[in-house]
Amino acid sequence: MIIWAVAVIGSLGALVSMVDPDGDRRPHRILVDTDVDTDDVSALLYLLKQDTTQFDLQAITVNTNGWSEAGHAINHIYDILFMMGRDDVPVGIGGEGGILPNGTILPNVGGYQPIIDQGMSTAGECRYRQAIPVAQRGQLDVNSNYGLRKAFLPQGGRRYTPLQQPTAQQVMIDAIYSGPTTVFLMGAHTNFAIFLMNNPHLKKNVEHIYAMGGSVRPNCLKNEGLDHSRECSDIGNLYPQDSNPYAEFNIFSDPFAAYKVLHSGIPFTLIPLDATNTIPVSKSFFMEFERRQDTYEAKYCFRALKIIRDTWLSNIFHEQYCMWDTFLVGVALSIMRNSNYHNGENEFADMRYMNITVVTSNQPYGALDGSNPLITGYSMPKFNVPKNGVHSGHVQMGMQDPFCLQKGKGICQDGYTKEDTGEDAVRVLLAVKAKANYDKGSPLGREFYRDFLHVINSPERTGRFDIRRQYPFHKEVLYKPDFGKRMRGKPTVFDMDMSAGDFLALLYLLKLPVELIDLKGILISPTGWATPATIDVVYDILHMMGRDDIPVGLGEAFAIGQANPSFSAIGDCKYSKAIPHGSGGYLDSDTLYGLARDLPRSPRRYTAENSVKFGAPRDTDNPELRQPSARDVWKSIVDSLDPGSKITVMTNGPLTNLAQIILSENASSMIQRVYIVGGHIGKANDTSKGNIFTVPSNEYAEFNMFLDPLAAKEVFTSSVNITLVPLQMQRRVNSFNTILIGMNATTQTPELVFARRLLSRLWQLQQEHYRYHHMDIFLGEILGAVILAGNSHLNQTFMSKPLKVFADGDLETAGEITVDEEQGKQVNVLENINPEAYYDHFTRVLGDHRQSAVLGSFHEQERLWTSGPESMNIGHNQNL
């Protein structure tokens, strides 16, 4: 039996519901669920330009298991809406609800994991997510919008705030409960599938679903009479395709969710690769767009397209990069305008009905190989799926799943939107091809090219300003100190993973006299508590403190051994899966717990700009703005040293950067000493445990060692001198109450105020919600910087111990450190400290007026940009 999701019913229903008793047509109410990729941004701006008497955007929810990370995505959406004067649109993201082993879906599941992998935490595996590149040309570029976001978009008043941010599920419920709603799905279907599964009583309010995703038979349109299974191989767009040549990213990100949405019985229109492959960003369209940028939103969209083109690895950008989600919105709106027609007639795409399903597992069905979380370990399968049904086969475990690679050919079909004539098929309306421009003489070969440029450049409902026009005296200025002839202290490099404690340690280091510590550079490890795009917060801290002279290098995106050997842009998450994606994890680190937007905006930021000199396929417009790598910064510091000088390194995260520098640069001879914050030393008479709270089977490791155990092993077997500040000692100085009492009694410099606000928020969150029970982990991370400074009055004592790191791939022991008299390396271990003296010292340093902030906050920067520099006395201290 075929389930009939017939557009006729949806269109007639929409027509009736859109007419009130007086005969006046009400606007179509629209909810958008998006992963905030670049084409989604263009699609959203195109939608926001529409006449609101026809199309009323009710809400936006953010898909958090796709191309963007939650913390970056939510503030990106807020800034777009602010520019467009639409702060009235609710935005939902995440949520801390879970799914019980019996399949019960609790309220406010955040969608951070695909439904089949969702448990009670926002931490977890990345079986589908690992198909998406993490760094350049992937999440890093999407999260920063290739470096354009902060350079262009204005900053409004809305922002992510912990425990106050509306969740995706609540925003969906509120919008759909309020009346008949059309849903646009521009990413994985996780959020909406959870909504349908948990709110069946509201399904009647969903008039129609439009989704971009899937791939039915895009390469077979000229061969319709042939055997499609043979002619349509390699029809997806995953890369590399050696494990799954059938899937498209949006559907592959959560095949089970897509299946549930498709089989919901709600009228469904799909815009698959079949259609979007026929509307690439052609050269003629690109050139016309370059010529026509009459609005802020047009400028923003074009600049994003241009940097993508300029950094595209091949020379066929104009054939490969398509108008995916933008085309979805164009087709959907055109169909909705013509709702009196019954077959999806529209201006932009040829349509047809097809019977399809979504493949969620691979045959043979009923195979108990441990890959399928719906079946494995249950006497009754989760969500009551049939034991031997279409959901019971092998589920792809990742991009290197051996099951999917047989005889050199990829056989897995997870996420394939497959034609089907059996009982599992659903009849849907499908776009198959973009229509040609009705003006045969136009260089714009597609009708939608013409319409998009017309709409995005229309003076109606246009953006109000960009960041430069938002303020009359906007000017980007670099602040650099003048140390004159002052003696310099020991050359120091700070290696950080951008956890909350790392930023507090950074502020402390920036306050120390340059005669004591000469901070030469900062290395960023993206293998820890924050995602790579959070490097912008580091730049903002340095800008606030007047230290725009300090270089910042971005490290490798994966722990050692985790990158895909055939395509290093993607990789596994064997260790990083321990970090929660939601509250208390990436969401909060990437927004620094909602406070990062209070920092002044630095002229320096991550950009995708690049140069042939550094291996890029071509020079971009501003190659001088290229983001340096960690190794680039290390090399430049080594080259700048006086003869005989060596570098002191402090690490506050996984040891990925340091291990790779030691391996590739033979750097041991250039390192004076390494101060490592992390590690838990197992002792026979010590019953204390480690802190990997998301991996209960690992009882004795500490996060910094666990997140890259091979790197830790490399460093601990090298010849460098090491001082270790272990977890046991960090726990001696993790009293929020004590340190905050001292801060409240100290001179309130801008940096101390920011640190106090951050610590107060961490403590408050720890008391209010169980997801924040681990906040004192970050408070202890400050200790390493204080020990590095060598303050004798803290009464610190050390002991040399032979230490060994476990790194054999076993998650139960990964990152553990033990005393090993035979194989261990002699390490100087901090054994004791005076906590009271430590708290007092830290607060006094941050409260010292010397080397204080140049620009105290974004609010202060706003006043400067609004009233002009002569109205303010910039520099709270300076005395640099």
C-alpha cells in the first residue's frame, strides 16, 4: 500500500484555511528549520524580502547536527534578523531533553544527535556528522561565514544566554500551535521529526512540508527507460563517496528522522539534487550578481559566494556549487502563490510525482552486528520498529565503516531517497529540473537566477545597515603596546583549547609585567572544549587588553590519529565525543556562556582568505588576512628569538599542538620548559577519580589527556622538561565563593569585571542546572598560569615522578597517567599550594591598574563609534 502525501489535498486545505469569512486572504505562516550553511543564509534573506502580507515568517529553529555549531549559529541568525529589522521573529535552538532507552522522548530534545543515537546527554557519537569537514571549507567557515560575519553584520541586542535561550522544540510548538503552518526544512530533519513524534496532536496544523535534500536519480533523466539502479550510481554528494555513493548531506545527517517526516502523512514536496544540480552558481549569474549589489543583504550574500569561489579547491566552482536551499525557498514560495493549481505548478522548477522512501539501514535486515542502536541490546526494538523491517539492518557507523566498503566499492545506502513501489513508498511532489529563463536572450540561463537577483536587490524590506553604517564613527583600530626599552621576561607561548578557564588564565598572563612574562604567541587547540571559530573570542580578549600584537595560531582540527586517512578534512570523534554539544559544552564555550558579545570587537578575526604561498589554489582578495596555523606562529616566534633564548610553553588543553610541533619541527631543543595543566595521577593509596563525566567507563583520566591521548604520550616520551599541574591540585583551588569574595573586594578593572561576571555565571549555572555540575573544572585551570609566574609566597612544592600516559586506544584507560618506575618519564609535579594566597594573588593581579584594558567592553566601543574618539578617554590604565 502506498501512503498518499498528495499535494492536491494540501493545496486545497491551504486555500480554504487562507481565506477568512470576509474573503480576505491571510498570509502563509512559515517556520524555517535551518543548519545555517551559507546557502541557507541566502535562502533566509530571500524569504525575509518577501511581502509579509503573503508570507509571514513565524519562527526559525536551528538544526544542530549539521554544518554549523549551535553557539555560532544562533548569534549569526540573531544578527541577520537585526540587520533586516526582524527582531520579532522567535529563534529556537537546542534543548537538554533526552530519549530514554525505552524510546520515550522527553521534552526539549536538542537535536544535537541523530534520533537513533540520542540518549540522555548532548555528548555522543558522530556516525553521520563526521561526513562534514570540521575546519576550512566546513564548520569553521560556516560558523564564521568565512570571516565575513563579524566584519559585516551589525550586532543587535538579542543573544544566546544560558538557560534562557528558547529551545527548538518549544519554538516549533508555539509556532505550529498558533495556526496552520508551512514548514521549510533546510538541513537534517531531526528537530521536526522529534516534534512530530512527540506532538501528534499538532500535526493537523502543518499544512505542507518543503525540504531540500536527497538524491533520487539526478544523473538518469535522459535515460528514464533504463535500469535506474545500474545507471544512477554515485548520485549523492558525500565526499569521499567510497562508503556511501547514494546519500545527500541533509538526509544523511539523520536518515531515521527524514524517514519519520516523509512518512508522517503531511503533504511533502522535495527539492533533491536532481533539481539543484541543474541550478549551479553559473559564471554568468555570478558576474551579474557582482554587478548588482544594491542592498546590504545582496552585498552580504555576494561576498560569501565570492570567498567560497576564491577558496574552492578545483576550477569548476561554477559547475559544482549550487543554489541548494535558496532554490528550495524560491520553488516553495512560487508553488504557494499558485496554490489554486494541484500539481505544484511554479515559475522555477519542473515537477513530477514520485513514490520514494528513505533508506535507514542496509540489508540483510534483522542482522544483529551491533551497528544498529534501535535493535542492539533490546528485546523489543526502540520506537517499536519491526525486528526484521527496513530499520533493522546494518546502520552505517561512519565514513570508514568496513561493512560499507566491499571490493573497493561503497555499498551503504543510509540516507538514500530511493524510488520505491512497495508498501514503504510515499507519493511526493518532486522537483526534477530548474526552468530556463523565459527571456531567451538573457545571459541568466535560469528563471530563478533572474528572480533571486531582483528580490535580493529590491529596495523594499531591505536591510537597515551593516556594522560600518550602524555607527557614524565606526573605525577598526589595532591596539599595540609600546614597551620601549623595558627588559623582557621569559618568552612564553600559551596553548589553549578556549575553555572558560583558559580565558581567565589568558587575562592573568596579559596582566603580568612584561619583565616577568613576555607572551609571544597563542596556539589554539580545536580538539578541546570549543570549536575552531571561537578563535574570534581570543582576538577580542587581546583587543580589549591592547595586545593586538600577539599572534594567534589555529591548530589541527583532529586529535592525532583521528583524521580520515583518505580525506583529512573529515575524521572521527573517538575522544571529542566526550564534550557535550549543548549546555555546559560547545554551546556555552563558543559563546563564552553568553558573555562573549560583551567584549569589544577586534579588527582581527578568523578569515578564509588564503594565498598560493601557503598551498591555496589561488590568492584571494586579501591574502594578508589569512589565519595563521599553530605551526606558522611557532616558527615565527622561534625565528624572532635572540640567540640562546628558549621558549616556555604553557598548555591548558589537549596536547595536540605541542605534540605535532615536537614531531614536525624537532622543537625540543627550543623549549625551556612545558607547564601542563591536566592529567590525573593514579596512586595506590588515592581513591580520587578523574573528570571524564560523559564516559563513565573511564574512571581515572582527566579531559586534557583524554581528548588526545596519543599527543599526550608523544609529549611525555619526548625530551622536553615538564612541570605538571594535575587534577588533584586543580581541585584544591576550585572554590567559586572564595575567589568571588576576593574579586568583589578588589579594584574593579574592566578585565576583573569581565572575569568576575564569567565566574559568577559559572557558579550560578552550577547551582541551577545539573548540566553545569562540572563548572569547577574550569576554575582550576587558572592555576597553571599562576605557577608559571613563579610566585614564591604561594608556598608551592614539587616532586619529581616517573609518569606514563596510557594511549592504546582503549576508552576505559585512554589518558590515564600512572607512576611507572621502569618506563615513566621524570616529571616535575605540583604537590602543594596555599589556596588562600593563590586566590588573593589572582584577584590582586586582575585588579591592578597597570596593563589594564584599553577598551573595556563592547558597550564602551559602541559609545566610541557613536560619539567619536574625542568624546572618550581611551585607555583605562595604560602604563604598558
